Amino acid sequence: MKANELMTLNPVCCTPDTTAQQAAQLMEENDCGCIPVVEDEESRFLVGVVTDRDIALRGVARGRAPETPVKELMSTDVSAARPDDDLAVVEQLMADLQVRRVPVVDEDGCCVGIVAQADLALEDGESDAAIGQVVERISEQRGRPLS
């Protein structure tokens, strides 16, 4: 199976100038914990991601205001998958980078989807054992802390 068969199509995105509060509201409205950050809404060129953890640790824990722009909280060293990547490639990327979500970009670097750890777990099978195996593979410590 390929990433484009499992990914959430056209995920909600924000720009670097979106505020932390606006990003958190988007997460609440869309029931997600990670939002791709794009250069602008029209191009959807991926420049980073912001997670609920980024907002909590880089924002709230450091006393940052809700008006803090996402560009001050987001991760910019983001690896992405391609729509035609096998799911094994996406899972390996998650495991290697210790991330739970991977943006999917087209040939121009524009965000067209996102694959979450939960998507992979459910694809591997509905049993608790299969889900646990996927989560374990992705979450296994590889010498670096989760971020």
C-alpha cells in the first residue's frame, strides 16, 4: 500500500505567521495534534510542522504569549514522504525520526497529505497485538529523545 492510499488528504495547514492560539484552535477544530506549516495557503509549500507539544513546551512552558507566531515554535527540520512511497518507508521514517506524523508532499514540495502513526497501526490490522507492534516499532528509542 502507498502513502496516498492511507494519508489524510489536504490536511489543515497554517502559515508561519499564524499565532500559537490560532494553531491550537485549528488542532481542536480538526481533532489533530500536528499541523503542517506552509509558506502560504495558496502554494502549500511545506516549511515545517507545529505540534501540540511544540505549543506546550516551546510556548506555554516558556511563558510565551498566545499571540506568539508559529514560526517561533515550529520544527523546521521536517522530513516528508511522497504520495507513492510504500507505507513501510513511511513507518521507517517515523521510527528513524521518532515522530508520530509525517507530512506527504508532491514533487514541488507542497503539502498534499499527512500520515499518522494511528493510520499505520490501523492499517496493519485491527487486533490489539498488531496495533501494539506498529506503535512499538515507531516509538522504540533510537538514541534520541522524542520531540
